[in-house]
Amino acid sequence: MLAQGVTTQKAALGGSRVACRPTRAARAAAPRTVSVQASKVKKVVLAYSGGLDTSVILKWLQDTYECEDTYECEVVTFTADLGQGEELEPARKKAEAAGVKEIYIDDLREEFVRDFVFPMFRANSTYEGVYLLGTSIARPLIAKRQIEIAMEVGADAVSHGATGKGNDQVRFELGYYGLKPDIKVIAPWREWDLNSRTRLIEYAETHGLAVPAGKRNEPPYSMDANLLHISYEGNALEDPWVEASEDMFTRSVSPEQAPDTPTYIEIEFEKGDPVAINGTRMSPATLLTELNRLGGENGIGRVDIVESRFVGMKSRGVYETPGGTILLAARRAVESICLDRGEAHLKDDIMPRYAELVYNGFWFSPERLALQELVDKTQQFVEGTVRVKLYKGNVIVCGRKSQYSLYDSKISSFEDDEGAYDQKDAAGFIKLQALRLRTLARNRGDAWRKELL
């Protein structure tokens, strides 16, 4: 079933594709550029960007896998608009030129922020204390939509362009199998022998695929973008001692170049989710887009980290997450007055586990869903407004208020609280807390004290 707000485009091409393709005998005589033995696949849904890699994958799928009626399998392309900021029309035209009959181009921005980003942020998730999981959280939505399309068009396989060294292959495929256990998964980078940029370009040229001039040389880094963030990895960034070049960044100015005058904004929350900026209510995607603009203008959201990939290696990544960085600081500020200490500390205890599940690709796992239920239960009274100051790469909380605030100035005041808090009660509280420590010290004597002093 199509998600609400999704636009699906299908291109129906007339004529027989088989008539304009080489015969099976001619194909057998042609030189092989891949090492995979063909198997029968009726129809495959490909996560398709229209770039060089997925264009080669599209052609490779057509040439490598067989179906019952023709020598090539039918490929359905799926391109997701997750707010990456790219024009998607060229992807449709390239798919049409490749003979694709069914082309899906879906605007998933609202679903992405509403059903994936915001639930994750309710848990205040950061992987290894820093990474805001911008790439990780996009993969389950893409996988979900691929499976929906596969079920709609009767496809028996799905395919992605993730490499065999990264986390994304795991994230995509755990999503596929979690939603449709019997689906066939085709991961070309684990199957073919096009293991270099040169061989990829040679394959493209041999098969008449356009190779942009900028793709002929190895790019300085790879990028992945969506409405939450943009990532940069590989090549020029592989030495963790070398600083990233300033001209790499696309979503933020450097803190040094940010305005000398701070920007103040107010963010309103309802049940843990942001709903308005400076009094203007916005949809989830619109709100995150505006936070990205405000953060980017003030040099906010850049991180340079070395992370522990799920597949076992260390990887350096540079990320820009301007809106998410603001949102995390503001969320923690509103929670600081709305959550009880036990609720807040329990959330902090489970957050690393939740973040690890998202990072590793277990979005559709029962444990992630169970943790989400717990997190969401804590958010029913997280409502209020947070005022933050954005200044040269910093998000500074300077005000917070809520109708459900647990902060009582009368109790916390150093002035006369008119009997709201009896300071004499603290003596008994401290003695009870100290009971086990005093018992230890008496029982273990000088040997114990010697270790401590």
C-alpha cells in the first residue's frame, strides 16, 4: 500500500524489449565482465539513484539474471526523495532509456521525518556518543518501500548498491528479510568482479551507458545525503589525522565564518516532538528543513569521527547535521523540566542500546520496538517551549518552560521557601545513604581505608 503523500510515476514503454536485444546465443558468445552464474529472477526492485553505480547495476541485472519468458529479468526502479536535495527527474529519464517499464519516484520526506527521525530523536540517540545516525535511519524506510513495491508489482527480488565493506548492506537486508522473509536479495558489489572504478567505467562504456566527466576520476570522497544530514567518507578522508577540506562542506558555513550576531529561536514541543519554530507550526519535514537552514547559517552540526562499523572495522566519517544538532539540544532541555529523574536516567541508560540497534540495522526488530514503546511512554508529558541561541557552531540553551514542568522555584530557592522544604530532613536521608559505606569501613578496617586514602 502506498504511503500517504507519495507520488508514484510509472513509465509504460511500448514495443517488445526482446526484439531489440541480442539473442541468447549471441549473449553466450559475448565476453563476460562478471563472474556470477545467471539464475532465474522474475522481477527485481532496484534502489536506484540514476548515478553511475546504480545505472551499471541496472544494466548488470538485466544481463545477468534470467526470467521465464525472456533472457533478462525485469527491473523495477525505485528512487526515494528523502530530502537529499537532488533533482530526481534525470533518474526517471535514465530508467526509461534503459527500457524500464515501471518507475517509482516517491516523495518520502514527511514519512521519513515523522515516522523515523522523530521517533529516534525521542530516545536522544547518538551512536558512540557523537553520531546522530543520519545515514542509518534512512535505510529502513528505503527497505520498507522497496518491499511494498515488490509486493505491489509481484517482484521476487530486491537489489541495492551498497558495498560489501559497509554497514548499509546489513541495514538494507535486515529490513528486507524482517518484512518479507522469502525475498531474494541481489547485492551486486558482493557478486560481480567490477571491483574498481576503472572496470565500472569500462563496463558502462561497453554497454553504451553515459559516463559523466566528473565520474571518470576517483572522487575525493563519497557522499550520502538526506533531510537529516550529509555524510562524507573514503579516499581523501581515510587518514584520520588529515583535516577535512573546507570546500567539502555543503550544508553549513564554518564557525569562523558564521555571523558575529547570535540567532535566537524558540522551539515548541508536543509529546516529545517539535511542532513549531518561533510560534509558527510546521509539518515535520518543513520544520527540520528550517532548522537545517538556521543551523547551517550559524556553523552548527559538523562532526569528524572515527566510528566502529558493525562489520568489524573502524571508519572515519565527517557529517553535517545542523538541524538535528539543534533538535537534540532543545529536546534534552525540555526533558530536563518535564521528566522525573527516574524517567530521565532510565532513558539515558537505554539510549546507547537503542542507538546501536538503529546503527546496526535492527529498526524492525522486536527489541527496538519494545524500547520505542518505553521511550514513547516517557514522552506523554514532554511539552513546552525551549529558547536556544545559535552562535558560531554552538547551540546554547537559554530558556525552557512547560505546563508540566517539575521545576519548583520555591523548593529549589536559596531564599526563604516558607516551609516547602525542611532542610533538617536531609540529615536522616544522608545517614541512610551512608549506612552501607559506614558498615564497609567498620568491617574491613584499616586495610580498606588504606586503599582509599
